[in-house]
Amino acid sequence: MRSHTLEQLAEHAKARESHARVVRISDGNEAVIYNERIDGNLEAPSSVIEAARDAIRQDHSALITDNNQRYFIHVHNPPRRMIVIGAVHITQPLAQMASLAGFDITVVDPRGAFATVERFPGVTLMDDWPDDAMAKIAPDSRTAVVTLSHDPKIDDPALAAALRSKAFYIGALGGRNSHGKRLNRLKDLGFNDETLARINGPVGLDLGGRAPAEIACAILAEAIQHLYKGSKG
Amino acid sequence: MAAGSSELKGEIGPAESDEIIAQAMTWRNEGKGVAIATVVSTWGSSPRGIGSQLVVNSEGSFLGSVSGGCIEGAVITEALDAISDGQPRLLDFGVSDTQAWEVGLTCGGKVEVFVERVGE
């Protein structure tokens, strides 16, 4: 790996720019492939470049053989994100666990007393109202959204924004009763049953635990399941 | 664990690619020789997936992992050679390979690791 490539990779990690590094196994020559440009000392065949761009879309690194040459395509996509609405007790272990599992965490709570640095060291905190926060965050297909505040004024607008996005996972805390009421309120906003089925409620895999950390674990497990296996589990 | 692993000066853990790159930058800026090892293919039950990386410096310190800890010793040795001679190499570990038993990849998997120096 050339020093120039190393510097580029370090910069892109900060800028959240998707790219793939392609290295030819036989000599170590390399190229960094972006969606619209290429950089490096490897004159990669167009079939390899196409494979690299496909790998970026699939988020899947791979060793390929092209014309008797082996190339390793190493995909670097920005980290997956988890947006947690409500800086409640469960949010504390969830932020820690999800961070360990490779999520960038943002906690949103307009109630300033909840989302404090003391309770969430090292976590990105936003005290905007959820609709403003969600507009700023712009959830994409690498984003999970979890609502935990238990307050419809805070949770509902975030869920509505999540349903309008491509978020790969949406979870909402609350028992069956309160989830039913929540679905009715969202129906009144114009969401149909198919769309509402994207919300996982009661939230989390059924692990049986009741402690905040156990519920956090169930939520994180369900989000990871959706990431790799889709909503079918 | 591989024989001689007690000599290893590092922490085997699932460091993500960004951490590996950042560590490589730090060591390079300190003037140390650096090599990066990357899992490029796996077969069967291998503990670390494709793209997992280990960064090694010329003093033998390392960060990251390419297995559950069983082949790291052998990979680090090759990485130090790559820092010396500048040649990239593809290492093949698998159960059909007697050497793999020696280094301890007994979990029934096969893994190919590409090792390259961080150059000029």
C-alpha cells in the first residue's frame, strides 16, 4: 500500500465517503475506486472496476479473478448509524453496546435534562425536536432508528420521519396496548398497514430479560438481525 | 494459540478498518516500518470475516486480528519480512495444510491473508 493511499483512506474515513481499494495480489499495485473517479497506480480492467463498484453497493469485500489475475476488493462504507429517540435509562446501555457493535450513535431528546454529557459520555447528543433532528440526520439505508421516550409527542414525529426514510431498522418501545394506539395515531397521519409493519413493536428480540441492559441487548440484536437478514429474521 | 505467541506485543481484537488505518498512519509518522495484513478469502468456519485486518510495525507491535488468535503469530512474522523486503505475499492457512495445524487453525476453516508493506 502506498503512503498516498493510506492518507486517502484516512481522510475518507473522516468524510464518510464510500469507496473500495482494489489491490492486485501478484504485485500489490492498487487503485481506489469511487462511484465517479479512480485513483492509484493500478490500471484495472473495466470489468474489475465494475466489480468494485458493485461490491460498494453490496457492501461486500471480495477476492476476484479476472483474466488470470487475482484482485482483492476491499469495500469501505461509512459506519452504520443508530438514532435513539429518548435519552432514557435503556438508552445508556444501548448507546454503549451499539457503539461496541460498530454503530455511530446519536441520541435525540428535546428535554435538556435527559440528554446530558454526564449520562452519555462520548455520544453525539441532539436536543432538537425529533422532526428537526431527523431532517438534519437524514436516515439512510445504513441507519437504524429506535424510539424509547414513551412520549408520543417525541416518539411519533421520529417514527413518521423514519417511515419516510430507507432506515433498515425501526423499533419502538412500548407494550402491545400502547403500540396498538401508536399505530392508530400513525394511520391518522396517512401511513398504511404495509408501511407500519416496518415498525418493530414491542421492540427487540424476545429474550425474556427486563433489566435496561437486557432490553438494550434485545434491541441491538434485532437491529443486527435486520442488517444481515432483513425484516424476515 | 500459536507457539511463541507470548512474544506478541499487541492486543487481538476486532479493530475496525478505520482504527487500523489510523494506527498505520501514526506508526508511519513516527518513522516506523508498517505492514498491513488483510483476510481476503475464507472457507468454512473462520472466526474473522473478509476484510478483517491486522497492522504491524517494525518493532513487532500490532493492532487488530485476522483470526481468533491462532494464526496471528505466523502472520506477524511474515509481515515483518514484508517490511524488510517490500514484497507483498499471500498466505494460505487451512486444515489440509500441516503447517496450519502447527499454527493452530484447528477450527476447521481456511483463510487467505494478504500481507503488504505500507510504502513510500
